[in-house]
Amino acid sequence: MLTFAFKRLLTAIPTLLVLLALAFALIRVAPGGPFDAEKELPPEIEARLNEAYHLDEPLYQQFGRYLGGLLQGDFGPSFQYKDYTVTELISAGFPVSLKLGGLAMLLALLVGLSMGTWAALHQNSRTDHAVMALAMTGISIPVFVMAPLLILFFAVQLRWLPAGGLGDGGWANLVLPVVSLALPQIAVVARLTRGSMIEVLRSDFIRTARAQGLPQREIILGHALKPALLPIVSYLGPATAGIITGSVVIEQIFGVPGLGRYFVQGALNRDYTLVMGVVVFYGVLIILFNFIVDLAYRWLDPRVKL
Amino acid sequence: MSNAQLKGAGLWADAWRSLRRNRAAMVALYLMMTVVVLVLAAPLLSPFSIDSTDWDQISIAPSLSTQHYFGTDDVGRDLFIRTLYGGRISLMVGLVATLVSLIIGIAWGATAGYVGGRTDQFMMRIVDVLYAMPFMFFVILLMVFFGRNIFMIFIAVGAINWLDMARIVRGQTLSLKKKEFVEAARAGGVSSFNIVRRHIVPNLLGIVVVYVTLTIPQVILVESFLSFLGLGVQEPMTSWGALVNDGAQAMESAPWALIFPAVFLALTLFCFNFVGDGLRDALDPRDRQERS
Amino acid sequence: MSKAKICWRFLLILSAALGVACSDNDSVHAVRDYGQIGGPNGSTLAADQTLHKDNGAEPQTLDPHRATGVPEGNILRDLFEPLVMEAPSGELIPGAAESWAVSDDGLLYTFQMRSDGRWSTGDPVTANDFVYSMRRALDPATLSTYASILYPIKNAEQVNRGELPPDALGVRAPNKQTLEIELEAPTPYFLGLLNHSMAYAVHQPSIEEHGEHFVRAGKLVGNGAYVLNDWVMQSHVELVRNARYREDAHTTINKVVYYAIENADTVFKRYRADEIDFTQSVPTRQLEWIRQSMPDEYIQAPYLGIYYFGFNTTRPPFKGQPGLRRALSLAIDREIITDKLTAAGELPAYGWVPPVQGYEPQQPEWADWSREERHAEARRLYKEAGYDADNPLVVEILYNTSEGHKRLSIAIASMWKQVLGAETRLMNQEWKVFLQTRAAKIKTQAFRSGWIGDYNDAYTFAQLMHSANAQNDSGWVNAEYDALLDAAAVENDPLIRAKFMQDAEQILLAEAPIMPVYFYVSKHLVKPWVGGFVPNIMDHVYSKDLYILQH
């Protein structure tokens, strides 16, 4: 177990380095710079700005400087938001994104698992088709259509929920963004659950359990669920990535102050440090999450040795 | 005729029979074909072209008498023809990007799985490393920086999806490698390359078909996501994603601009997913667990 | 709080509002025929005087000397008071200075400071504060990117380039109450420049104490009607009333919340859900629907800006082809564009300079022709340039990615095709890429552009086409134009100066390196319960002039 964890962490290092180098190279070869604006700057001023932000140094030196800063937890100053450092921006935005993404994931799992199990138990019946069709709508309607529709209905027409923003951070403000973010994931989880549940229900040990006359509830929760969870657990990695990208759209539509918005804003404004910061941060997050998923998988599946 | 090919033919006949029993999948298949035919026949169905503007017909509602069956957009262009042409782009992006990922994925996965040993470890390590990249971000960066070239979309999306394919194919190859007919071919002195080409790849077809039908809708969605960020195809060309995004901005004043493309988009995604699920069940029900 | 007390508070607030209404400028509140209900007279103010304002993008900084954009400007106007400020209608009124005098040669401005001007800490606002601040604004170490707006001040450019020390700047304080500003050349619009945040005073002790962090909530010290209470990045900036502001007794709104929302559609939905009282943008696609369903809440007014397309005159097909450029300009139908596409009340533009003060608007002679005449002339010039149906002009329009620019480019391409048969390719690029491509003048042929004036004077537009201006993206060079502009820049007589610029504009319009399309309007959605709003050409709004009616 420990060796496994150690090995995985070792592989994380090259992964991170590749990520850093790729992101750095990509954003630096991009046309346009952070100080380009409609009004052109006098060359002296531009030179001074470049000097102040170390953009006049050779690229490898800048990359080295960046890595050095990272090791000390310093993501550098933001080019765009001149009064803040990237570290400050990330530490302000991340809790919001985490809350949003975490809740969406939780919702997707809860609803997706129940829908999938329900459909599996009524395989090929009308309810099965209905439940699956419902789930499928989740992946068939783009989130940028679904979210405005939800706002229009629940916020503008019914006035039950706020139309955007975080307000005082209360629950009401989270409902719509979390639901919009979760919908596509619910669909995938429901589909995976249905498939693996059908398989597990057909297996010998469930038949044995049935023959012993155990109640349905106990068969599902006590015996079938754990093995049926395997594919869902391995989907969690891609799901995280999906939720993170989804949050880029959701945060824009709902005006939620999370990290996803910084990414797009940063890229558009050539805020080099901010974009790097967000990419690195999310990269670490995905690596970490895949690691946890692997551990969970090993715990769930007795066939895989630790 | 080799053993493997015989086996393959039987598998396909079985699968087709089993798929035909799946009503939902069959309905989806027919619907899908209808959409494809419509999209291909587009120019025959409407007197308008995708870029002809009409200043007196800005944002008018659908009507048979004006021949704007789906209404017009905010510069007076016919939405019927634009929706169908948009479908061409969306389907093409879906198809080509999926093919790109397929080719890379199969080559990579089959090689790694067949060669095995250190090569396998090294190749899969690379896949692991790439797996942890927030790829969508790179796609956004690429599109932002280097313009919205449609080939960029293909390549970018294909490059993300091949990782899944490589993993699946490798797993399948590993298990196929131990099968008798492969062992027999190897004993008979057939070269590695030919074994992979003749025995391994054809036997992967089932899983590949399923993968393709399930990946195309994902790619179409990715394209629409890029359109939302303003990074889609160049005007006057369009895609379902771009049309839906346009329509979503006027959903109350001109609902038709949203509804028609959205229905086409959703229906197509819906159908692909149903057909894909149906195919998966038909081809090999036991497959499911290993793949997911 | 008891009922009686609440009523008492209402009365106080009401009288305060009335006080504003009857203050120095009576026309201020009389101009309220925008279909809104009532005025301060006879109407009741709401108990909760909180104004929720959409502010477009997240402010990039609240340091007045580093700020450049509209979102920053909006907030800073509430936080700081310049020497000369604006009445709600936009006219210049005394601010931190109670009066001023200009020397006969137009080179020396002497400002008399108010005796009751206070920082939010209670310190008096003195002439020295402005000397310190203007030196800071131009000090190269401040890294300001908009410093050039203060270049009319003597030695400002040399100081900003690091050629002279900051104290060589032509700004002096003979005593605490007197501020002298010396200029390089007579600058008739100079007082208007003082409205820009670059000319705001910042509080020296707090900058020295907090360094870069002086702009944070709780640390930022200003001399305006509000102080910064909270700043949540990507969400909102909250201001509360500054009790030490010299005219606090006349302020009604207690709290202003500026929301950072880039998406105009999101803004609109939040507006409809009553979460926002005042928007910075109106979703163009919904305009028609808005006009029908909330006609009284949509407020538009002329805005100091021009939307135009430029031609790259340094490369074919537009190099040395004024006739072809004129043909393309003649072929587009500006009325259709403003009536049917932008449809927000924009003014079709035939000339270059929007309606500004002290300037006679110019037009090419064909502006009054009928559509047929224009099209005929366009075809004649097109043919003369060597193009026809068999040999059509193939041209590319470059625009930066945006819904509105896309629509306009599609429309123009289609008009060129219909009238001349020209084949147009559309090319959109993301903003920063676009800026670079356009400035390089290599790949561009026709490109979209726009210019919002920095100050209410024709010169801010005229200077854009001077061959020495880095933003002259058409690469157009005309010695006569340059000479007329250089003469205008040092001319003290306003009429002669205007004449120089008008003659220059005629040359520009004849040569047509640019194709004006329309003059901008400012667009806002304003809830019926927001009172005191008067649209003005600079689109500057001060929260202290507004009030919330009971609703």
C-alpha cells in the first residue's frame, strides 16, 4: 500500500513538470501581451513594465524564476488584477469552486446512483426507459442552454431562487449552479450504474442471496452495491475534470467568483501568472484526485492487489 | 480465410440480430439516419443560402409562406438552411475528431499491449502523465491564441480522447494476446506487425464501434462548449453549438432561433447515445465492466 | 427602531434629497423626462438606500493612477473627488477646488482649494496632496499605462519617460490652498482631463504606510462621497457613505454595491430578478423585447464614441486607392445598420468626429444623397479602381470576437456584395491577437475599430488619424492633415482651432482611410425606483446624485 502510494507520488512529479512546461510554453508563444491595449503605450513605458514584471529576461530564466517561486508557494503577481497576487486570487476563488464542484459531484453521485439502480431493477420496463431517457437529456442539452432556462424559470418567473452571484454565501445561491453543473454528470453516473448493476444482479452470488430469501433492500445495499460501484469509482477521475471544465461555463453564467472564471479572463488578458496558477492548481488537484480514486478502487476491488 | 475473420463475421450477425430487438436503439438509429440525410440534402430543401441576408426579414418567426421554415436570425438569414449546414459541421467535427483519437489510440494501445514489458510500461506511463492534464484548458488556450481553425478543433479534441481509446485497446489486446488463434499465428511464424494487423485489430472492432458512437456526441458537445466561449467556427459557417449559443441569447424574443438547432443537437446526441448503448449491449454484455 | 423614529429618518433623508434638488444646478433634476415615475418632490424615499449596480468586468485595480477602464472609473468616481467634477448632466462644476483662473495665454491654471475638503480619515485635502499625486501619477515607478492623458502638463512627458525627476513637473502649491498647473501648450479641454482618475489625489500617508496594499478595503483613503467597505474579487465591490465628505448632508444613497458580471445576459436576468437596479449594458439581441416589455426602464443617450471600419492603406488592395475606399464607404447603408441591426438609437456616422462641444460636425458631400445616387457613385468608383463582376474585389474584414462586431461585419460584407459584387471573407480574432494583427498592418485589409473619446473635445478623435499616432492602424499618412492638427494643438483661439480641425476632417473624409458607421450611444436599464439619473455624453454617473424611491 505504502509503496504504491509512494510510486504514484513519484510519477506525479514528471506529470507536473510536463504540465508546467507545456502551459508556460503555450501561453508565451501566444500572440499579444499583457500590456497590449487599444491605446498603445510609449515604448519607454512598455520597457519599464516589462522590466518590473521580469518579462525582459530570457524565457528559460523566467521559467526558472517561476518554478523557484512555486516551490515557496508563490504564484507571482497578477498582471491583470494589479492589486493582488495570484496566490491571493486562487485562495479566494478555490473555496468557492470547491464548494460548487463538491456539491455538484455529491448530487451527481446520489441522484445518478439511485436512478441507475432503479432502472437496473426494472430493466427494460417502461420506468427503465423513462428514467434513462431523463438521464440522457442531461448529456444532450448543453449546459449553457440548461442554465439560462433554469434561471429564467426559477429566478425570473417564480422568484424562488436568486438569479446569480453568491450573495451572503447562503444555500439559495448555490442551488441553481450546483444543479446545472451536476446534470450532465448525473446522466453518466446513472448510465454506468445501470450497466454494472444489471451485471452484478445477474451474478451467481446475488442469485444465491436471492435464493436465500434475503429482502431486496439488503441485497442491493449489502451485496450488490459495492461491486457495482467499481466503474463509477473509476469514472470519478474524468468526472472531476468534467466538473472543472463545466464550472468555467457555470461560473460565467451565474457570476460566481470561482477559479474557472479566472482561467478564461486570464487567458483573454494574457495574465500569464494567473493562467499558469490556475492550470497548475487544477493539475495538482486532478493528480491528487486520480490518486485517491486509485486507492478507493483498490479498496473496493479485492482482485486488485495493493 | 482466417479463424479470426470467421469469428468476427459471426459476432456481427449476432450483434445485428440483438440490436434489432432493442426498440429504443433502432428508433434512435432511424432518427439518426434521417438527420444525416436531411443535413446532406440541405441545399435541395431551401431556396436560401447560408449567408444571404435580408434586412426586411430580421428575426422573423417560422412560417411556411416565407419559406423560412425555422424563421430567420438577427441579420435576416434563413435558420432552416443554417441549422442543416450547422449539422454538417457538428457531425463532421464529431466524426473527424473521433477518427483522429481512434487512430492514435488504437496504434498506441495495440502496440503497448502487444509488445508488453518495458515498452508497455513506458507507453502507458506517458498516457498516465497526459491523463492528469487539464486538457480542456489547453484547448481553450489554443483556440484563444491561434484562432478558430476547424482543424484545430479536430486535433485538439482528438488529442484528448485518444487516451481513453489507448487504455481500452491495450486492455483488450492483452487479453486477446493470450487467445489460441494468436498463439497459433505466432507459432506459425507470422510477424508481430501482421499479427497485430490481422488478428488483434479486427477483433477490437466491436469495442471501437461502441466507442465511436459514444465519443461522437461528446465531441459535438465539446464543440458547442467552445462555441459558447466564442471560439467556434468562423462566420458565415456555423455549427449546432454556435446556433444554439446564438439562440440562447434571445430565447424569449426569438425562441425559434434556439429551439430548432437545440432540438437537432439534442436529438442527435440522444440518438448516438442510445445507439451506442444498444451496440454495447449487443456486441458483448460482459465487456462492460472492463471498459468503464 | 420605533415607528416615529423611522418617520423622522424619512423626513431627514427627504429633506436631504430636496436639498440636492434645489442646490446650485436646478436643471439637474428637472431633466427627468425619461418616463420614470415621480421625482424627489412628493415622492417617498425607500427605507433601504442601497444601490445595486452592474459594473461589467471586475475592476483591475482601484489605484486611480493605474486604472484604465470603465469599470474602474465608475467605482473611483464615487471614491474620489477631482479638482473639477461633473454635475449629473455632465457639465463641469467645482470639485475639490472651489474656483480657478486661467492665464491669458492659456498656459497657467490657478486653482483655489476648498477649505472644507476632507479625506475620509478627517485630514484636510490640500493643494500639496494634488502636487504629490500628479507627480506620483507620472512617476515612471508607478507603472501607469494611461499617464499620457496628463501630457499637456508642463514636463509631464519627460517626467513619465524618466528624463526628468518627478519634482520637475509643472504643478506647484504656493500655499496649502492654492494649486498652480503650468501647461506645455494651450489646451482648451484641460479642465475636462481633470475628471480622469489619473488626475485624482491620493492620500500620501496611507500610501506610505501600506504600500501597494493601500487600495484594499479598510485601508483605502479617499476624498469622495463613499469609502470602500468590501471587495470580493469577481463578485462585488461594496461602498458605504463617507461621513466626512464635504457634501455628505446632500448624499442619499447609503450603500453602493458594484457587481462584476461580464455576461450581458446574466446581468439582464439578475436585473429582471430585481437583484440589480442599474445596468451598464443591455443585451442587444433582446432590445426589441425590452422596448416592448419595459419601455420606461431602457435609457439611451449619445455617447462620445465612433464605431468604424478602417482600411489598411499600406498594402493592396487599399494602398493608394482612395476611390475604392470611398466606394466601399458609399456602398454601406448606415441607416439600415442603425435602424435594424444595432437598433439602440445610434446615430449613423458619415463624419469622423461625434457631436462634441465647440466643433461643427463635418460630413462628406454625399451624406445627403439618395440611396440610388450613392450606390451609383459607389459602382462608378469601384469600376474606376479596376473591379467589376468578372474581376470582383476580394477583401477580408478582420474583427475581434464579439456578437455585435460579428453582426456588423456580416451586414457590411453582405452590403458590399449586393451593391458592388465584392467578395468578402470574415475573420475574427480574440482581442489581444486582433490588436496585434491590426497594429502590424501586414495581414489586415479592412478591420473593425472604435474609439471612445478621453475628453469632450474634437481633438481626442482628430489626433487618432495623425500619422505619428501609434493607433492610426490604417497607416494613413497625409502631410496636410498632420500640419493642420499640429497647428490646432498650439492654437489658443477656440474658433481658429476648431477651424483647423474641421478642415483636417474634410481631408480625412475625402481620402477615406476609415469608414465611419455610427456614433455610439450609452445604454442602461434603470429600475423605476432609481431617481436622479441623467444620461450624459461621457456616461459618467455619480452615486451621490442618485436616490432610491419607495417601491
